[in-house]
Amino acid sequence: MAKVEDVLLKMKINPSDVRFSDLCLVCTDYFGQARHKSGSHHIYKTPWKGDPRINIQNHKGKAKAYQVKQVLLAIEKLEVENAIEK
């Protein structure tokens, strides 16, 4: 699990320099397997209503910075909701 934690730290420090494969690793760890993998897009389901998905895109092996930030916000929301439930 240290790998996921290391990638999360890297994502927080520099969201514009994250490999797409690392972002997929983090998304799979938090949201499960991608429900849709087509071309350069991977879509992950989130447990809340509204916009219940994370859409990430491979751009020459790198993740797009704005999508990395969206994933970080979704992880934060997930952790807050899990903390409230406990």
C-alpha cells in the first residue's frame, strides 16, 4: 500500500507531473475497477449522487493536471464521508 500513498503525496505536491498509470492505480484503490476503459479514457464510479464518476484521460503517458486535482477532491470527499459514518 505504500505505493498508493507515495503516489498520493506526489499528486498533492505536483499534480501536473503524474503518470497516467499511477493515477489509475490510485483510482482503482479508492473507487474499484474502472467501469469503462475506452481509448485514452477511464471512468470510475463514485459512491455519491450527483455526478457519480471520475473521468481520467491518458495524454502521452501523463495524467492531465485538472483531472488529478479532481481525483484528489473526490478522495477527500470520500474520506470525509467515511469519517462521518464511523
